[in-house]
Amino acid sequence: YTQGFHPHPRVAFSAAMPQNEQSLGEYMDVVLTERRDPSELARRLLTVLPAGFGVHGAREVAMNAPSLMSLVEGARYTAYLPGQT
């Protein structure tokens, strides 16, 4: 948890999605107080996620690893237009 008057879990997400855009997958960092097996963490996370959400994978990274925002190199878009198939 963060320090301060209103502690929150230490979770960081990659780039924020622009309004009216959807994604097939997002990255997030979770800082834990003790080492856990990534596959166990993924299984436990699946039990509390809302309907329609899933976990594609989990892996341990070093505490000094680059931030998720710094790793984003681009995006691929698909546009769906009204009346087009």
C-alpha cells in the first residue's frame, strides 16, 4: 500500500485509453509485500475480476524495471464505421 492518510494498493497501468476506445489487452504493475508465484497471482486475480475481464498472463519483473509508460512503442487501430461491414 501507498503511504499517507488514504493508503491505496500499489498498482500502475500503462497508457490511459482515450475516450470511446476499447482495448483487447492492457498491462498493469502490482507491487506486493512478499514474493508470489505469478501464475498463482493470475489465478487469484481471475476470481475477483468483473465479468468480461480476464488475465492473459503474469510475470515477475525487477523493482528497477522501466515503467510501463516508457515501454509503449505504438498502437494498432481498427475502425468500425456505421453501415459498413
